[in-house]
Amino acid sequence: MPHPLLQHYVAKLSRTAQGAAVQLRAHARAFTNLAPPVRNDLIALAAFAAIAYIVSVQFNLFETLTAFLRANESHQADEILTAVLILSIGAIVFAGRRLNESVRDLERRVALEEKARSAAMHDALTGLPNRRKLNVALAEALTVAATGGAVTVIVADLDRFKPVNDLYGHAAGDALLVEVANALREEVGDDGMVARLGGDEFVIVLNDIAEIDALMERLARLSAIFDAPFAIGPNLVSVGATLGAAVAANEATTPEEILRRADVALYRAKQEGRGRFSFFEEAMDARVQERLELERQLREAVASDAITPFYQPLVDLKTSVTYGYEVLSRLRRPDGRDIAPESFIHMAEEIGVIGDLTFNILRRACREARDWPGAPLLSVNISPVQLRDPMLPQKLMQVLTETGFPPGRLQAEITESALVADFDEARAILVSLRNLGVRIALDDFGTGYSSLRHLRELPFDSLKIDRSFVQDLIDNAESQTLVQTIVDLARNLGLKLTAEGIETPTCAQALELIGCETGQGFWFGRPASGETVRRQLIEVEAAREAEALRRESSHGAA
Ligand code: C2E
Ligand code: CA
Ligand code: CA
């Protein structure tokens, strides 16, 4: 075993050697990286020095020179030589400085060139890529799209830009364009590029989005940028924008062609007053226009309170007595056709009107049902989106107070998907609802992601078994086992059970036998208008009163 000190020095030495080798390699690399003329000069210089050295050694040059100088002191040759030496050192310093200067010069020129190139590719006002850069980038993107990708080109044209210039001056117009450019750039982010073609015309290129739904969402977000006015100096300036879009997927097209298509779509959107955007592709455009029309109708229906509550009975399976009603939204189109809630509820969530929709429906239902004979329960559907609103309990309470509907007669139906997003927030809201006296049912049970934790930790009163399990209960052994399991689970947790989608008496009997207490479905009654339900309830009430009277009189006669 060598001495530790020795080991230490050996290690140190080897580190130094390694360091030197690394440096040497770095120098060698730096040398080979030099520009060829510089390298050649250095090689020539080194060769010259080597030759001078060899010659000096061969002829003992230095000794000869000193002897000569000493012998001829009177010529002052040594002083002259010293002066020459100092001069050459000065020359080296001078050369170094010149070299440095020319390097900096070069750098400045490269930077200027870069700036010029960038200026040629960018719009000076907004800093966005200009038409030239757009064409280059688009050509590249289209090459990729030709072999199995997608490129969407959207041309955006501001709607009331000219009046802004006329009214507030060109500086304000410029400021507005900069604001619009920034907003567009922020919205598009890394998913594509935004270019300005001059004037108030912008082009957005989106990569890889061909799905119509994703595209529509994107377009909606782009057009939403113009919903709010822009703050320009002391003024709030409102401009709209019309968008025309074209998609190239798995096809070889040119930038000119796809821009032309997007322009055609833009033109159509403007001329035909079709709203804020339009697609070049016909099939796509038809779907988009249909959807936009539906969105418009839905907004209008919510605003004018044109969505009506329908009521479907909730029945006690043992006694067949109706104890409550589920409130279901119905939207009738101008042409008299009903739109399925499955499509408009989702849309209402997307366009942000689900809150208004729910409270409108609830208000109407509470007013209609408040005085119904028998004071039945009302069960309303609460969207997952609403379960993220901490003000939900207060808002519900406000409607109840306003309409004079007792909270104890209200039930909220929550779907499982609402619980996954933010469990703690959802729980806080459900707990406050429960504290108000509102009952809570877990809807569509079995289709979502409910865990035992959800069932145990959230304040549910009941579970609604999804109709997919109920409907094949009779012929499907698996569904039977599953429903039986849910029944056992609910009993264990002290929760009531409601079976949805009961369409036959056989199904109702089977469920009652398994141990399910309540149910709902076409067998007991389809959703009906408030007026129909009210008449039914009055008839039932009258029949009950007549029966009581009959009993009383037969009792008196006996
Ligand atoms: P849901 O909450 O599961 O409501 C029950 C749906 O099943 C209703 O469809 C009802 O008409 C239907 N149904 C009832 N019994 C039977 C039956 O025996 N057989 C069959 N095949 N179907 C039956 P509807 O009214 O079309 O509503 C569909 C969904 O739309 C509802 O499912 C609910 O998730 C949603 N929805 C409806 N109105 C509202 C609302 O006001 N707010 C919210 N957030 N969602 C609503
Ligand atoms: Ca429901
Ligand atoms: Ca349901």
C-alpha cells in the first residue's frame, strides 16, 4: 500500500496531466477551426521561426552578433538593435489591436445583416412575420402536411378598423394593430404562427389541428379576442373580426392556393353575413354553420327564457306512488322540432351559459310546482361545470327564496364526472347544499369514476342507477349481478336507490324484488309539461278526495 501522501501527489499529478491534455486538445481544435488564411500565416511564421532557430544554432549567431557589437561599440549598433526590438513589440501590439478592431467590425456587419434580413421577414409595426416569412413557413408546413398532417390557415380581417383611423388618428390605429397582434400571438402560442399581411389583415397558421371540434374551439377563442374593446390611450375601442379558414390535410398544395381558399371563406363570411367565421371546405363549413346557428339559438333561448322545464315522475316501486319529478330541459326550435338536451346542455357548458340556463329552468320549475297538490320533490340536474362555482349554494338559495320553494323539496342531481375535477371543492359545495336542506343524488351511477371514497365522504342521499344497467336487467345476468351489488352497496352506506329507464312492468317488478326502492322511466311516465303534470295531480287529488268521501259516507251508513 503506497503512502497516502504519495497517493495524493500521484493523483494530483495525473489530474494536472489530464487537464493539460484537455487544454492541448482544445487548443488544437481552436487551431483547426481558424480561417485557412490565418492558419497558413501562422504555419509560415512557425516555419520561419524554426529555420531562424536552426540557422542561429548552426552559426552561433547570437555569440557572433554580441562579439561584433562589442568590437564595434562606436557604431551604436546595439542601441539601434534595441530600438528595433522595441519597435517590433510595438508593431505586435498594434497588429493585435487592428485585428481586434476588424473582428468587431465583422461582428457589427453580421448583426446588421441579420437585422436587415429580419426586417425583410417581419412587419416593422407589430414585429410579426410578414408575407415573405409567411410564405416560407407555410411552404414548409405544407410539405409536412402533404405526407399525413394538417395545416389550417385562417385569414382574419378587422371589421371596423377604418373608422378607428378616421376617428382617433393613425397613431391610435397603429396602437390597435399592435394590441391585436399581441393578443393573437398570445392565443396561438406554440401551436402555430401569426403573420400580418399589411393593413388590418392577419394570417394565422395552425399546425396539426384537423379535428373539427378542436378547430371550432380555436376559432371561437380567436374570435373571442374581439369581444371586449381594446384600451388605446384614453379610449376603449371596439373592433370585430371576421375569420376565413381553410384546411390542408394529406394533400399537396401551395401557400398561394391555401391562402386563396382562406380568402374565399373570409369573403363568404363577410358577404353572406354568416357570422364571424367560415370554412372553405364545404362539408366542414356546413357543419360549422349549423353549429353556429344552434349556438345562436341557444344563447337567444337562454336570454329570453325560452327553455322550458319538463317533468318526469319519480315513483315508489312498492306503492307506485309518485313522490317527485325530475326536471328536464326542453328547447323547441322555431320550426317546432325539439333539440335533444344531450346536445344543447353540452353546448351550454361550452359557451358558458349553463349557469343561466339552470337557474332559469329552476326558477320556472319552482314557480310552477310550488303549489302542486301533494308537495312533490323536484330533482334538478346540476352540471359538472357548476360544481366548480363556490357561489352555487347561494345562487340556488336565492332562487328558492325568490320563488318561495322550500329547500326540503329540492334535490340536486350530480354526475360522477363533476367529482373528479376537484374533489375538495365539490365536497365543500355539496356540504353547503346539504346544510340548506337540499337533497343530493348521484346521477348515472355506474358510468363514471366514482370510488368508494366518493360515496363515503360526500353527503349523498341517493344513487341513481344508470339506465344502461336497468334496461338489460332481464336478459343480462351480468347486469343483474351488477345491480344487485349496487343495491347491497347502497344499503351498506345507508343511501336510497333510484333506478332510471324503467320501460316495462317486468323490469319494475324485478327491481323491486332485488331491493331497489324507487324508480323512473317511460313505464311510469314520460317527461311532460308543467301544465300536464298539474292537471294530473289535481285529478289524482280529486279522486283521492272522492274516495275519502265515499269511505266516510259508507262508514257513516254502517
Ligand atoms: P338524465 O339526467 O339521465 O335524465 C334522464 C334521461 O333519460 C332523460 O332524457 C329522460 O327523458 C330519459 N328517460 C327517462 N326514462 C326513460 C326510459 O324509460 N327510457 C329511455 N330510453 N330514456 C328515458 P333527456 O330529457 O333527453 O335528458 C338527457 C340528459 O340531458 C339528462 O340525462 C341530463 O344529463 C341532461 N339534462 C337534461 N336537462 C338538463 C338540465 O336542465 N340541466 C342539466 N345540467 N342537464 C340536463
Ligand atoms: Ca338526471
Ligand atoms: Ca341519469
